[in-house]
Amino acid sequence: MVRLKEVIVEADHLVTCNPSDKVIKNAAIYVVDGIISALGTKKEIHKDYSSSKIIDGENKILMPGLVNTHSHSVQTLLRGKADDLALLDWLKEVILPGEANFTANEIYVSSLLGFAEMIRTGTTTANDMLTTHDSEKGVEAAIECGVRTRIGKMLMDSNQGYPTSMIKSADEVMEEAIKHIGQYHGIENKRIKYSLNARFLLSCTPKLMKLIVETHNQYEDLMIHTHASESKAECKEVERIYKKSYIRALRDIGALGSKTIVAHGIWLDDDEYKIIKETNTRISHNPSSNSKLASGICDVKRYLEDGIIIGLATDGAPCNNNLDIFREMRLATFLQKIKYLNERTLPAKQILRMATIEGAKAINWDNDIGSIEVGKKADVIQVDLSDVNALPFYEPISHLVYSASGKDVSMVMIDGKIVFQEQTFTTLDINKLKEEVAIYQKKWIE
Ligand SMILES: [Zn+2]
């Protein structure tokens, strides 16, 4: 994977996701050293710039790479093993034992498979939670495949029926996390940033949460990433332990703020919405996961109307069961239309922004990514418009949200490097990865 010194990327339609949602026909961008240096019509770009490398854009939409604001790449080998279960059973019966039993190599393979699927389907940035042990192998997979990520080990110290091998003391958990911050935070041209991933309040003691908040305040550009208010049963359990509701408990611990992203956020009362707004906490919306686990329908319309920053996400493969943000866009808009029985709720343009620039804002990376604008990093994708599901073609944003799937993505560039093109991954050996997945699969079938 070599970053080209300069490259021109063309498209029939350039969907910028800039503040005015500008779309340019017969367009091109000029990329130098991984940075978008110019954009305009093809004519303008070729008049002013030249490059030995031109990526053709016939029948293509060029758009910002998608931002997945909540993923668990490490769970990908558990895809299809945990269907039709509610959140707490799903966790206790399959997910936590599954993660706990992974060997170090399986953590690598599982994470790489997850990132490969995200890249294949147009995601260039993932806000990712690994597991409690051998998380270095997950970070290694991210470094190798070229994905942009906030990533870190899973932090948990409370043994409430979870596998004991996953539980260490709060001090031990944080000691390892702090070591990893030193090793990984800001490496690979700042493509990899560490993240403090507090699983949820039922697996983190107040002591661990306090240490997470203290550590978080000591570092530049370090976020807290956690699950909250996902299912009613979970909220009830948190209230029983903390004697207050979930979002109030997080606020009182000091865990909310603009550098915190909360995945799900479904069951909030009026004051809890106010707390999210006042603290400028970020929300990650996971429509497929919330539907499959029957957790509930997140009130995306309300978050948007309250001016709360909210991005889109897949969650992990076992609760989805895929990692394709195109499918999340489609489902997210449909769910809001049904919730409000209003066909105008969460229109295509708005959900596309949640999958790109608003997602980038949610993880505090919008200075660099999330839109195609001069000065931003070249994290861009081309979407093919030549297949039957794209015909006829009238309007690019409608097509991206309602017709396309991740399989229509034909080129993926991250940090100016092509990581997927012409059905080929440039950063990983997909056949070797498939063989490794088959070995794990065989272990469970026999
Ligand atoms: Zn999750």
C-alpha cells in the first residue's frame, strides 16, 4: 500500500457532503500527499493540474468515505452464532464467552475480517471496541489493512456472571490501557488513535469509571466510547445498582462530554436528553443492531432537533449481521419514517450526512475527514452506477441511500492510499484470511 505522490480521481457525480451539500457533475479531485488539494469539474482540474495517475470515474459517484461510529471488529468470527436473542442474554450466552475464548490469532483474524468487510463496503473510518485480552492483535489488524480508526481494548472489571478470564482489577485494566495509549495513540500518520472503551456500566465498577475519566482528561484527542441506554432490561439493572437512571449515572461519574460517544441511547427521559445536550455528548445510532436485538427505536429525529451530534453505526457482526453502512442508512431513515408515520422524517440528504460528516463530528475527527473539501485527508470512495440496481439513475443522493449497497463500492482510498479497487484488497491477502476463517469455523462445526 503506497501513497501516491499525486493522483486525480474522477466521477460522473461528486457528492461532497460539505456545509452546502454541494454535488458537482463531471467532477474530479486532485490529491497531493494524501490531502485533497483541489476539486471542481473535470475540465477545471485537468486545466490546472496534471498527474501520471488518474482514477477513471465513468459511471461512478465519488463521495467521502463512510464513518462507522460504533463497531466491534473483533466479534466478526461470531457472526451468525447469536441470532434471535435479547441484549443481556446475547451478551452472556454467546458474545462474552466467544470473545473470552478467542486465541490471540483469532482476535487478529476476527478483527481483520471485520475491517475487510467495512473497507469492502465503503467504510474508511471505524470507532472500534476490541476485547479484554490480546487487543494488540486487533490494533495490528487495523494498522495493516489501512483503515482509519479510534480503537482500544475493552475495559471491564465487574464480574456479574461474565467469564472470569475477562475480569481484572480496575488498576490492572487501566495500567494496560495507559501502556497502549503510549504505544498506539496517534501512530501511522495519526490514522490510528487510541480510545477508552468502557463496555457499559454493568461491566465497569464506579472505581474503573473514575479511573477512565481521570485518564481521559490527561491526554489530547482521547475519547471515551461506551454503550448506554440500549435495552429496557439493561436500564432497569443500572438503576437498581446506581439508584439513578443511566445517563444521570454517567453524568455524575463525569463520563459525559464532547469527548464521549455513547452507543445506542434509546431509553432516555426528557431530562436525560437535556443532559446529553448540555454536556455536548455524542451519540452513535445503530439501527440494525437495535432492531435485531429488539432493543427499541432510537429517537434520531429528537436528537437532531435538539442539535445533538449523532452518527451512524453497524455495531458488531453478531447483532447485525453485516458491517455495511449503506444498509444502515436505508434502515435508519425507514425506522424514523415509521416511528413518526411521516415520510419526510430523516430524508436521504440528512442520513447521508450522518454516515459521513456528522459521524466524523461525533468522533471529533471532522477537521480531517467526513467531507470532500480542500485541505481534508483523502478518505474517499467511488460507487459504481452501472449495475441493474442503479438503473435508471436520476439523483445521486437518492441512489446512495435507497438503492445502493456496500457491494456497489468500487474503489476505497484512505489517507491517500488505495486500499480496495477492482474487487481487490491492496493491503491484505483475502484468500489467506478466508483460509484462517475456515479454520475457526471448522473448530465450531465439529
Ligand atoms: Zn456495541
